Amino acid sequence: MKLYEQFEQELRKIGGEAQLLEKSELLSILDQLHHSKKELNFSIYESSIMKKNQFEKLLRPYFSNNANWFSEKMPSSQNQDEYRQQLLETDVAIISADYLIADSGTVVLLQSNHEGQLLTLLPPKLIVLASNNSLLPNLPAFFKKLSTGEKEKEDSIIFITGPSKTADIEKILVLGVHGPEEVNVLVISDDDEER
């Protein structure tokens, strides 16, 4: 089974959604979301992997005036309370994944600051952009990549496996208590490589 198909299947099993698309299709997908019935507050985490995959170049003109942009370093013009308040007011967060684990439908983020972590937890909707080259078959393949030093050392590794779910003693399932209610992964095709 191709890695993307396996990833999509596993993510759907746990309540997430995935789409495979070309870079040219990304803005039309976001346009549909952006012009939904209610006004949404977008926040975008401008990580090194987002820049490397050139997603930032696509998003910046589109979201130039109508999104909060967060970087790996808090701007000196803001204090921490203002910065976190913007995070709390976010309806939709857009981040970029370092890796996707196909056999569990898991998104892997290598983070170097606390604000990037908060953006994966606080907003009710999370959109993850990923390169099709980030797909790995399983967790051992991910740890092998880490051990070979292909990635820089980061402060933390975040694993996101579908929307946040919890149940109480009466077995009532609640979404979004400890993280996003919706997780959508947009896998951008970089090349014709078979996956």
C-alpha cells in the first residue's frame, strides 16, 4: 500500500481528514475554508520546516492582513501575555509537519519553543501542511531518521494522532478537551515519486 493511502486510511479511522494535492491547489482549499459562513480567526506558525517546504511563500500573500503569524521567536514588540492572548483567540491554526507516520495516521512536529506547542493545542481546528516526502512507514523509521542526525536537535517532539478525545466514567465521548476538535492534514505533492 502506498504510504499516503495508508496514512489517510489510518487518520480517518481516528476522526481526522487528509487530502493529497498539488501546491497549486492549496490556496483554493484554504479559500473554501476562509470564506465559510462565520468569520474565522487564523493563526499560522512560521516554522523552519514551513519555510523549507516553501509553504510560507504560498500563504504569506493570501493571509497577509487577515491572520496572526507566529514565528519560532516571539517578536520583541509583544509581551508574552499579548502573544498568548492571540493564540487563545485563534479558531484555525495552520502548521507544518516535519513527518507523517503512515501506520498510525500520526503527525510529528519537532518544536523548539513553547508557543509553537500551544498553537497545536489551543485552537479548535488544526490544519497541518506536509510534504509527501515527509511520509514514513512507522515510528521506528522516524526514530532511525532522528538517530542519523538528519534533523537538528529540538526541544520537544509532538505527536498528533487525530482530534483530541476523552471520555468520562459514564463513557461519554467529548472532542477537543485537550487539543483540537478537527485535524485536517493537507499533503502537498512535491514530485512524482511513488509513495
